[in-house]
Amino acid sequence: MPRTSTGRIVDVGNIVKVVAVPPDLDRMPKDMQIAFRAIVGHRFKVRSVHPEAKVLELDVSRIVDPLLGSFLNSVWIEPECVA
């Protein structure tokens, strides 16, 4: 199981706070950069955990949808970026 930046084991259904952007943010498409920067400081429920990559899927639609004019957005983020 992945661990957050504070060492807490995280699983599907847990609420986590995004505390950092992914380290490779500058190589991502512009809309993803906007989305990741917008979610820092907010709490989200973990939707799923990738079994091999150990990244977390977060439903960020309440923050990102109005910002990007889309719907049902989610992001995959490293557990070290959440607390």
C-alpha cells in the first residue's frame, strides 16, 4: 500500500489533502498543470490506487471542472504529494 508524505498508509475511500504538485509537472500539458496547481491545499477522496504504479486517483471535479470547463475530472498523483 502506498504511503502519504506523512507516512500514513492510504487506500481507496480515504480522504487526502494535496500538499504538492507532481515532480514532473513542467513536462505535462498546460491544462494538467493548471489542474494540479488548483488542487493544492484541497481535500479529496481516493477513487482508486494503481496496483503497479502505486499512484492515487483523486476525483477533483469540484475544483477542476469549473476551471477548465469540463466535467468528471480526476487526476493520478503520487502519494508523496498528499497528506
